[in-house]
Amino acid sequence: MEHTKINPEKILLQEVLPGGARWSKIIRRGDKLRISSKDGLASLSAMFYNADNTAERFNSADTVKVQHNAFLGKGNSLYSEQGRVLFAITDDTTGGLFDAITGISNPRIIEQNFGSGAYDKLRNRYYKSDRENFLVELGKYGMGKRDMLQAVNFFRKVDVVDGNRLELSSKRAQPGSYIDLRAEMNVLLILSNTPHVLEKGEYNPKDVELTLYKGSPVTEDDLCRHFSPQSQRAFINNDRYFA
């Protein structure tokens, strides 16, 4: 799949999110975030909110229902419960490695899947869970447990087996793969770089590269805006919100 290079003059921020770490930032409307994996083995969980009114937030059920698809990719959008678009997926070289179904890990699940990894033995390499990471970052914005929501997991997907059982897919991204997200409003984005909730074995989350850059003006033939009739309605809702 063709990789699009970012104009260096448009880059606002570029950094590496280490395995086990957490990250948060307000992504301004029109700006884009490239999330990339140097080795293709990343697994990253995300929660996001309207930064100007955090009561409006990502709704996984509506995102899947409105787009008639649980398997997201380029051209799809990530919706709030108000029928508006928070992020548009403008590019994806992972081959559709998104999971908006299974949720996040907590300390019990981490110990169950990976064994004990306490701080007193491992220090800063101790085993962290999504729940712990998200709560720390939410606290920086005056939020807490009541504000936790269904996350999107990037670079991994799940398969439905036996009709009703979820199983972590063995498919992984190619080295250097990335996902581009365009903010369609000011979005508070919170990231947790820990293993997928269904992952088992060795606790060894990989680094993720984050590049925030200025997006180009959205044209009338924008793929995400016209991906489906539902997409068109959602973008019209955004237009009205900012009118």
C-alpha cells in the first residue's frame, strides 16, 4: 500500500510513545494525527471527547451501527453520541486493523494474561493496564471513572468465531504502517500504549510514533465526507455545530 509522506513544514509535534506509557492532547479541528508502528507490532487504545464539551464523547455502538460495519478503515469516521464526527480516518495502511468492540484491560486482566509484574520488582517497567493509564490522564482534565468509555484499539482486530465468541486476530500490520486521523472538531484524545485486552503471553508493548500535523483544507469531494449517506449527514451536523 502506498505511503503518503508528510510535509515537514506542516509538522506541529513528533514524538515516540513508549510501550506501557500514556498520552493525551487536544487535537485542533482540521489538524491530523499520524499513529505509526515502526515494526508493525503496536497495540494502542484510545478514548476521545469533544474538547469544548467533554459530555459529548465517542460512541462505539453508534460508530459501528451507523456505518453498518464493525471493521473500520480508510474513509470511515468515529462518531459521538450526538451524531457528529470526532475523527475521520483519512488514511490507513494497516489493512483495517481497528477494534471498536472488545474494550480495555484492567489490572486483573493484565495479571491473568501476563502474570505478576509489580513495581517493586520491575520499577518503571511494571505491567500497566489501560484502565490505570486512562484514569491518570482523565484526571488531568477534571474527569474520572464516570467518564470512562468504550475505547478504540488501533493496530489490532478481533474475529467472531463460533457465531458469538471474540478472538484476537493473528493478523499484524506491516512494518512502518500507520493510521491517519483528522479532527473534525477540537478533540481531547487520550492514548494508552498497553497490550490488547485479549493478548496473552509476554508483556512487551511496542513503541508507537505520533506525528501531529496541519491538515489540508477539506475539499467537496473528500472521501470521508462522502463515504456513505450516513457520513454526509454526520458532516452536515458538524457544519451546523460550527456555523
